[in-house]
Amino acid sequence: MATYVFKAMDLTGAKATGEVDAESKQVVADQLKSRGLIVVDIKSKHASKEISLDFLKRIKAEQLTIMTRQLATMISSGMTILRALYVLEAQTENKLLADVIAEVRKDVEAGLPLSGALERHPKVFSPLFVAMTRAGETGGVLEESLLRVADQLEKEDSLRRQIKSAMVYPGVIMTFALVVLLALVTFLVPVFVGVFKQFGGDLPTITKFTVGLSNALKHQFYIFIIGTVGLVYGFRKFKRSEWGRPKWDAFRLRVPMKIGDIVQKVALARWSRTLSALVSAGVPLLAALDITAKTAGNHVVEKAMAEVIESVKRGGTIAEPLRHASVFPGMVAQMVAVGEETGALDSMLAKIADFYEDQVAAAVKALTSILEPIMLVVVGAIVGFIVISMYLPLFKVYDQIK
């Protein structure tokens, strides 16, 4: 038996608080409902003494997608939203997601619409998710909107996994190269240093550099750790700052070796897929454009969308500003123009998204094939530099003996 502190309100809106001894939160909620109260919040009075590692957990896109599909299925079967949320709360294995669903359920019990309850958790439910849910509530097609949201989440997750899988090989190679470098500099170089002291004389420049690096890693390793942490922190702050983010996003589009092309194609696929989903769900055009701009993930695309929004407010088209935006190819502007003329903008945007998602998959494969030999050359160059720097003094001694 535990003690719970509750907050509730009656049908007139009067607030009620108090403490209840019960087996679980669900029992407390049932008791309050039997008294004609609407549950606002229930918390345990005494904090648990168990060590919580919730900060290490997160809600995966796959789990959110499954939850959305289950909610749509239950609503389409005639189940009330409140009962469906109770079921989801009970069967969701991810504790963080279950807690969020519980909060959403309490807000719905308190009288908020589902979209309003979701909007109170922006870290879990994106503006796209909330807007499509609200459009479904307004049009009486909530289950269809939720299914569209689930499809959108699956597409975004698939695109994200493609990029991550392409980065696995370079990441493994560079990690291996770093480990080899540290091992050689830390364990091999000191052995040669002892030999060089017996020979005497002046060492070659690259040998001095390698020996100095070895000494620094052995005796001032904390400087490298602090420097690395500082660089990572500074870079993250730079990317998120108002003046740094536009520069970083523009630079990413210009990175050579097809990396910039992939960044552009990913941004276009995400933009067209998001706008298509919002338009097909019945979200008002200006609101859809605004949400698409906020979820674009690239400042260059956001800037172009700001011009599109201004054009639509003036009674213009979406396609016209896109023709003057460098990040949007001419094909995209032409297809959007056709979609506006025929009244099939959502299907045309979906075709654009399909095209660029296929392009991303092909570009990622091409990038991987280019990176493989480059990574091998990098690893060989690192090992070769250290080996040559260690053997140069030996060659010099051999020439003097000869």
C-alpha cells in the first residue's frame, strides 16, 4: 500500500486535492472517478529509493509509429479516445512513452482535445504530428490522419536509417585508424626512443614530431581530452546558434564528394513528404507551409519557405518563389506548379518525395563506394607515417656505418 497525492476537479471546475492510500495509481484514478471527479494529476507521495536511469532512455521513432498505428486502429474500431489511451498506457513497454501517454490521457480526461494534449509534449510529438491530429479532429477523420502520421514517421525513420547505415563503414574505419594511431604512438614509439638515445645525434623532423606526440599523449593526455570535449561542445553551440546555424547549413550543401548532394536530396525529400502529408490531411495551406518550414531541418530551406509563405499571403503561388531558390531544382518547381494547376498538389509532392528518397538511396551507395578506398588510404597513410618516422633514424645510422 502506497500513499498518492492527487489533483482533480469536479464538473463545475472546482479544484480538489488530497492524499489517498492505494495499491496503484489506477486504483486512485478509479476512486476519484467514482466520486465524480476529473483526474488532473496523481503522484506518489514518497519518492522511490531505486536508482532511476530514465535519462539514458529515449523514445524511438519505431515505437512512436507503432503507438500511432495502434491508436488509429482502436479509434477506427469504435473505441473512445480515452479508452484507447488507457489501453496504450497499459501495454506500452517503453516507460517514458507510457508516462507521456498517461499525461496525455489525463489532459483528455480534463477536457482537452487529443491534439491539445499532444501539443503539451513537443519533445515527443512534433508540430507535424499535432497539426495532422488537429486536422483529423476537425474533419472527423482522426483515424485516417493518424495513419498518415504513422506513414510519415516510417518514411522519415527509413530515410534516417539509410544515412546512418552509410556512415557505419567510415565510422568503423576512422575509429580503427584512431586506435591504431594511439597504440603505435603510446607503445611502439617509446621503444624506438630508447634505441635512438643510444645512437645519439640529431633526429629527423618527422621523428621529432612523432616522439613529441608520443610524450604528449603519455604525460599530458588530459589536454587532448579537454581539447576534444571543448571542440565538440563549441561545434554544437555553433550549429545551434542563430548566426552559426545558417552558415553550417549552407556549408553542408556545398561539401564535395557528393555529400552536399545527399544533404540537399534529404532536405528535399523531407520537405516534400511533410508538405504532402499536411496538405492531404486537410491542414490549411499557410499553416502547412509554416510547419514545413519549422521541420525542414535546414536553414536554407526555411528561408525559401519564408518567401513561399509571403507569396501565398499575397495571393501568389508556391511554385514561383521555388524557381528563385537555389536549393530547389527546376524540376521541383515545375512539378509543384503542375500540382497547383491541377489541384493535386499533395500527390505531386508525394511523387517528388518518392523520387528524392530513391535518389538518396542511390547517392548513399555511390558515396560508400567512394569512401571505401579513401578510408583505406587514410589508414595506410597514418601507419606509414609513424613507421617511416621511426625507421628514418635507423637508416641514417646504417648509412653512417656503411
